[in-house]
Amino acid sequence: MHIIKSLKLTLTLVMTLSAVVFASAEEPSTSRISVSRGERWWGFHMGDAQNEPTPVVLAQGQEPQELVTLMMISSKGRYIYNDLPMMISFDGSTLNITAEGEKIEVQKGGRTLRDAYLVSRHKHNPPTIKERSTDIYALPIIETEYELGYMQSAESVVEYVERIKECGIKEGIVVLADGWSPMDGFFDFDRNIYPDPRATIDQLHKLGFKVMLNISPYCTLSGRGAYIAHKKQALTYEHLVAQHEWVIYSVFDIRKPEVYGHLKQRLDALIADYGIDGFRFDIDELYDSKKIHPEQSYLPQEYVEEWYRLGENYDLIDFATSTIYQQQYFPSKITFGVDNPVRSMLISGMFSASAPYAAPAIDIDLDEADEQTKLRQLQQALMMPIARIPFAPWRLTESDYYEEFMRNVELRGRIGEHLRSVAVEGAKTAEPMVRHLEYEYPGYGFGDCEDQYILGERYLIAPITEGTSRTVRLPRGAWIDSKGKRYRGPMVVKQYTFDGRIICFEKESK
């Protein structure tokens, strides 16, 4: 995977607008920017404590609203950028921007949304090339958390993967959720449930699956891990104490060089001793300020930077976060349920500078959900830049739906190989991996198309959120649907999905 590093965008993560906008002694200034006819602006609302990012797309005629953001880009090739978050209100015709220091000036990047994005990115947040594994995009991610829970064991993981392979999924990446270690902060396998970790990992490798571990900077305030960390003075109790349900943690203060070195040493040992292929870096709990020290209202910028820098050391990595802040080091975890927030994912693709992908989370009760809802959940999770299989495919008990999903897995394998090349190129160009149709096909009236997206450069995905049919807006060019039928765009087509079929069009190669 190619991670586009950015150390230029400021990561000021706060809970209140006043803390964001008026944090310095400088007097704020107000700028007024007229919105031209038909112009649409994209940005992020970052001002309140929700669990998921709230995208803001501003169009003429909308009710006045306010947001806090670092950057906004428009369909007319214009952009607004500031090193510190800006407070923006919109009355339908004018953007009123309040920020510290000098007045904010609108910049011209070109004539399209893509122009605005690329010019702004390369000017303020240029990509750097660092070779990483593209397997994170090409291979399906087998999640163990939902099916096996916190009490998973070596035997249960191997049995689960064996059954996954029997379904026809011959290779992938297994992510071992929390619970593989005896306690948080110990960074080694629990020998009661993984008596021979190396043998377990070798067995998973022989089955054709790489292995990633979910790791966090938390340390349970008891036991061997806490004792070792305390002796190393690695923990911080003053600002970063978290509470999750009934467990109280302290947090490794990765800002200290010796602590950073300690964590890297432990992760390196997991690779050397057991053959672990990579890690998912997870600091979700720290983004809820109620779980941090009550006087600490934000996660320090330097802490996030060091957590990201730790991840840069490894070839196969994934950053997990469900924070609203959508800061520039982590992708956003988008929740998919009955209503599909494609808009959130699209903006995430443009505004997440480190990794241009979003990851869906389970948002349904699988014991109560009907077969079609379970199928749609699996399909949506699969048709992301990172393809996840969050729960067992055999939960689809209707044979037609099960067979359709397995066809979807095969399709995603072809898409994944395409995404490998997109990831390599994106490391140089900063092009997002998931794209708004207005971004890819400007000037064709796609500014308001928020329920379709382009995955990579040639796959158009139109999710079904309810019912068994929908209309699809095809851009110019020749498009092939999942059954092999050819269409010539631009055109609008009606698609029927009584059999649970996924709506995916591949652009015909010239």
C-alpha cells in the first residue's frame, strides 16, 4: 500500500468551535467569497463530537449552515485553504469565512473539481513516494472480530479461515482483532489461547492468507504489561487516560523517543518471532474526549504524527479510525446500514491525505436482518478500495444470494488487481482511489450525483440501499455491466436486482 505522507496540514483536533478558531491571540478576520452560478463546494464539518464524519456539500439555495475545515474545493476549479481550521457559513450565495490572521483568499486551481483538488494538494500537502505492499487493496480482508469476538483462539481462527477457503476465497489477509494478547500493552501472544503463535501463523500462511494484528497504544493498568511500561516511564497519566466500558487504561506516550522505540521494538519482534505480515493501527478510543483526561479536549497533534510515523515503518498497514475529525493521517471508517452514505466516502477519498480509502463498519443486527440486507452489507464492504469481509458469507442461507456474493468476490479480485496500479500511481499524483463522478467526468452534470462512485479509474459502483431497482447515470464512453451487456454513455439506465445482483459497470478499454 502506498501511504501519502503529509506533515504540512495542521491536525488541530478539538471539541468546540471556539477552541478551534480562536485558539491564538490574533484577531480573527472575515472573508466573503461569492459562489458563482452552478458552483458546488466540497468540505468537511469538523466542529462537533459525532462518531462519524459529516460531509458538507454546499450548493445554491441551501439553508445557511456553518462548518469548520482546513480546505474546501469547488466544481469550478477554485479552492480555499488555511493552515488552521476555518469557520465557514453559507447563505446560498456567499461563503463567509472566519479565520485567524490575514483574510482568506480564494485560489484558482483550474476549471474543474479535479484541478482544484490536485493543485491544492500538491501546493499544500504534496505526496511523497514510499513503496509499500499493494496487497491491502488487492486481497480481501477477513475480519475475525464479529464472528469470533474477543475470546478468539488459535484453533478458532484457523478453523474460520479454513472454512472461508472452502467457500472459494483462496487468498486474503486475516486481521486478528483485540484479544490475541493477554492484556493491552503487552504486545505478545497470550500463550493460553495461542500456545504456539509461530505455528499458527505458519498454518495461516500455508492456507494462502497473510496475517495482520490489531494494535493500540493502550495499556491495562494492571499486570505485567503495565509493570514493564511503568518501569520504562512509558505511560502518561496526566492527559491520556482512557476508559472503555469497565476497563481503565493508560496510554503509551509515543511522543517520547524511548517510548516510540519501545513500541517499534515490540512490533519488530512480532514480525521476526512469529512471521506477522503487518498491523492495523487503532486509536479509536482516544478520539472520544470523554475517555481522555477531562481537562484534555483534543488529541495532541504531535501524538497523532508519531502514531502515523510508527506505521510508516511497516510494509502492510491499515489505519483504523471512526473519528469525525478526518484528519490527514487516517482514512475514515464509514458506517453502512440501510442508508448508504456514499457522499461521506467520496469526500473522505478526497480529504484523507494519507490513504485514499474508506472502510465500512457493520451497522445491522445480523441475527435479525433479512437475507437481502445481509447481502447488501457484504457487497458494500467488498466494493470499497479495501475489500473487507466483515462476517461469514455462509450467513447467507439463501443459495441465490450466497452464489451472487461469491461472484462478487471474483469480480472484486479483478478490481483489486486494477487498484494495485492505481495505488502505485496515486503515490505520485495524490489522485484519490475512490472518486466522485464530477471529479472524473467534469462538466456533465454529476455535481449532485451522491449515490454512485468510480472505484479506481474504470469501475462504476451504484449501491442499492433499498428495493430491487434503481437508475444509474452512465458517463461518456462504453460501459459493460456485471452480466456482460454493453452500454454507450452518456445515458441513464434502469437496473433491476431481484436476484441480489450488484450494480457494477466496467469502462471498456480503448
